Amino acid sequence: MTINESQDEIIEEFELFDDWADKYEYIIDLGKKLKGLPEEQKTEENIIKGCQSRVWLNAHKDEEKLIFEADSEAIIVKGLVNMLIRVLSGHTPKEIAESDLYFMDKIGMSSHLAQTRSNGLASMVKQMKNYAIAYNSIMS
């Protein structure tokens, strides 16, 4: 599945809900499903700067693809990062670095998140793209 196909799938899922209370509940459910990280990977170097809640992000290469793993103390943030992982993980660094992440706007995330959460979400995206850029330069 391409990055855009994954984004479109998430947009379709959110269209099933009539109001934002249900959408938040769905994000919380996604957070509960996030595998998380082992304690030894919850290090200072894996913390994403700019998030209100602590968020740890780890990336590793599996052949030509980047695999992301993450965890957070806040359940809603876990749901948000779970969506990002679903969209970006398992793609090449080049695909990730060049991706246009439109699903957050399409599902109304930017207008329904508090400013601090929106900033944190932007920081998560930036860090994932930074990993992709770093891995892309290593692999080139």
C-alpha cells in the first residue's frame, strides 16, 4: 500500500463518524492498539522535542524500508503517532521524505486539536521526515 493509499484509508475511516467526540474516541482506540516501545528505547535521544507529552520515536531500516516505532505517555498522542506510523512506516526513506501528508487536514485534525497538540503533531512529522532524510543520505 502506498503512502497516499494509507492516508485515503484513514480519511475513509474518519468519514464513518458523525461528530468529533466519536473521532476522538477512535483516536484513543488507535492509541490503545499502539505496540509501544520497550523501556530501554525510551531514551532522551528518542524523545521528540516540541511535544507537550513525552513521545519517543525510533526508526530502523529493514532492507530498503524504514520502520518506525513510538510510544507516548498520553493516550491521544499514542493514537496520533499510530496513524503516522501506519502511513509512513514500511516505505523507503525517499518516499517518506517526499511525502505530502494531507490526511490530517482532510480529517479535520488541524482545526480540532489544541495548539500544543498540533505543534506536537508537526514535531512528530518533522522527526519522521528527518529520519528519512538521514537514512536516505546514508543509503545514497
